Amino acid sequence: MRAPAHPLFLIGCGTTSQDASAQTLGFKAWNLLQMADMGLPVPPCLVLGTPWCQDATSRAAAAQPGTWRAALSALERRTGLQLGHRRRPLLLSVRSGAAVSMPGMMETLLNVGLCDATVPGLLSRTGNPRLVWDAYRRLVATFGEVVGGLDPHLFEAQTEALAGARPTQDLDFTELRTLTQSHLALYREQLGTPFPQDPEAQLAQAISAVLRSWDAPKAASYRAAHGIADDIGTAVTLQTMVFGNAGGRSGAGVGFTRNPSTGEPGLWVDFLFNAQGEDVVSGRQSAHGHARLAAILPLAWQQLCDATARLEESLRDMQDFEFTVQDGELWMLQTRSGKRSPLATARIALDMLDEGRITAQEAASRTAHLTEAMLQSTRVVGQAGAPLNPLACGVAASPGVVIGEIALDEARVQARQHAGVDLILVRPEADTSDIATLQQAGGLLTQRGARTSHAAVVARQLGKACVVGCGDLRIDLATRSVTLGAQRLAEGDVLTLDGHTGRVYVGAARTEVEVPHALLERLQALRSQGA
């Protein structure tokens, strides 16, 4: 197939085409380019621009090795590694990225290029068998889900059978090797073909899958809800892997340069040691705040503080960023303007004006849509005839208070929402496929997950109260019931969910509206300047 004349871009390889723009690179890769130009530590990458997504012919051509082999050679020369090399294998993350941010709506594959033949080379290069087998089992499971269309719970069931109650971070390399072999057998059994052992074929199929995810129902629903055109397409970024799962001095994190709920200055970070980025953003694991990172890896923490300060200074807005620490070394993987609550929108714009980062005209433009009602917040103040004792407490991920019936799945939400009932979606973890359901519910409560997961980010954008990582929550779908602390409740029972504090109460709590008078005065003063 003759490849269309669409753009390819190299970042961190010493040269980038003058035709690069946010529209052709997608904002994810465009911001990678900005970070690389600032001298921040960015893993080198190759980008297939958004025009490759425009039609079936372009998408098919994008998956042909002849399209990107020459550009990939430049990336290989830059890294000293080679895709499929038995001693010095190059591993890639394959990421989506449209010109408009769509958190978690499209697919990502990590560790592409790992196979039976390249395992010994990665073992020799890293000296870390646990890293190698953890990366391989992740690739097989993700490839089966994203490329093969398999239910991810098939692989998760194998993991749970081997690990029991232990987190995967506690598995040793022999257990991870056994798990990888189980995943490979499951892949063959379910799809009738073995997992591809040719790294070039892996990469071609991964590119196709990422481009195909532009049309996934959850991505289409997100675009429809946010007025994003269907024809802008996604770019595909092939980025050199860095490994947050390399041991106790490694990890993956996601954060904001300011609190996205309140706008308060200061880094707001979730971090998981010995993990990869998908562990944090997927919502399947609960993450820690930055205190452990700062205590255990103070140099990496200081580097992160310095890097994110430069990002805010250069990009002139609150940033949502992703990073990896490998053996104590910081790598920046993404930055973008962060999704935030209306209250945070006002606070951040006014603070940035006071700091001299933006003009009064810019601050006024960023806050023009805000009304007094949007900036008010509801607070829990008591319960009728009973002390205010929470049943359980999780991590506050999106502000607000919602009183509603427990709903355990999409069908229940739709049925009761049509009856005009307020609802709280209660899930083990929130996947981005739950976003359409969350739009109909008043709030979200999860057993696992991090406040920076994609679902929590979108909940803030939608103005939904959200509490994640509630360890005292247990869900029993067989009996359509939940246990919160010591109390068992049925689906349909009423809860009060406090997204400010992370507390969960049985029944309907008394609430009152809080008005941010000082912030409203600052906002009125800004608007008076332009009157």
C-alpha cells in the first residue's frame, strides 16, 4: 500500500519538522515537544500526526512498517536501542492524543516490543528479572484487551488466582513469569492464535488499535457531550519506554500543579511505587499522595517541583501532568491544562493574575462563564435525629455533596434516573467506560482508585461529587447490596456522599450552601475593571 503523504515527527531526537502544530501533533505530543524544548527530561519519541486518522486508507497505511520504519531508525539511533534486537531491545509505549484533551477515552499500550526473543536482552540490560516479567505480563494482557478485544477480567482472574489478596507489586519474578505464561496460554486459547512474537507486528497492530479507539463508543460519547468534532482525529505517539516498575526507587505518578477542586496553590500528586502509569490513571489501584515520594526519593521530588514550576511559568495555566521515576531518575511523560471545578477555575485565574502570570483580560476571559451559583458549594452540617457519624471514609476526589440512592450499574442508573431519582453510582473501580453512566448519576463512590484517575478527572469536569479508594466498601452484585464499614445496605438505599471530605453517611444528611464571599468580591473587582 502506498502511504499517504501525512506527517511524521521526532521529539527529543535533535530535529523536529517546522510544520509541527498542536493540530497535527495532537496536544499530548505538542506538549511533549514544548517540554523537550524547555530541556525537561522527556523520553524520545516518534509521532504519527492526526491526519493519519482521517480515513480508512490513512489508518491502514499508518500500520504499515514501511510508513514509519525510516523514522523509527532515527529514534533507535538516538536511544542506542533497536526494536526486536535480542541484546538491546527498544520497548515503546503507543499512546493516543487528539488536538483536544479527552482523558482516558482512547487506548494506550505499554511495553510494545517485548517477546520471548527480547526477554533475555532486557534481562541483560536491566539486570532486573522482576521488571522484565512484570512488563511482559502487562503487555500480553493489555494487547489481548485492546487489540484482541478480550474481556480484561479474564486476565485479572488469573492474576487474582495467583496473587490472592496480595497487590501485584508484592509478586516476585518467578510468580510474574508463571503469570506471563498463563496469560500467553489464555491469549492463544481465547483468540485461536498465539500472541505475536514479532515486535514489528506488535507495533503495527498497536498503532491500528489506537487509531481505531478514536471511534470507540466512550470516545464518541465524550466528544458529543463536550462539542468536540468527530473529524479532528487522534495522533499516535511511539515513545521510548521508561520503567516505573523497576523496584523500590521507581514508580509512576499523576498530579496537578494546583488543587483542581479548590484552586489552592501547591502540587497535588498521586504516586505508586514500583508501578506503571496505567496503574494510577486506570482507577484499578489506590495511590498515595506525594509525602512518601518526597520522603523516600527527595531528589526526584525536588526535580518534579522544579519541572512543574517551569511548566506553569511557560504554559501560563494550571497543569495536569504524568511522570515516571526509574531508579531515582525523573521522566516527564505528559502535561496539559488541567480539568478543574468552577471554584478552582475562579481561584486559579485570579491568583495567576495577582502573580503576574496572565493579564486581566485573560483572567476575565477564563472566568466569564462563571456565575455566583456555580461557585457556591453544599456542605454537610448534620443528620436529623442522629449524630453525624460517617459509615466510611475514602479519598475526596471531586467536590460537592450528593444525596441519592445506591446504584450498582448502568441499567439501574438508567431505570431510576428515568423515574427522576437522584443516584450515586457505586463501583469497585471506575473505568472510563462508566463515564456515560456517571453523567446521569449525581456522584461516584469507588472501593479502589486514585483521585487523579481518568474517571475522577472527568467527574470533576462534570461537576459530580466523587469519593475513591474507600477501603471499607464491599460490593456484592449477587445480592445487589453493599457493605460500608459494619453496615449492610441494599441497592436503592439512600446515602450522602461528601466529596469535600471523602466521608459517606447513611440516609439523607442535612446540608447548607456555602458562599465564597471573598472570592466573589475578587471576581467582581476583576469584572468591574472591564466595565
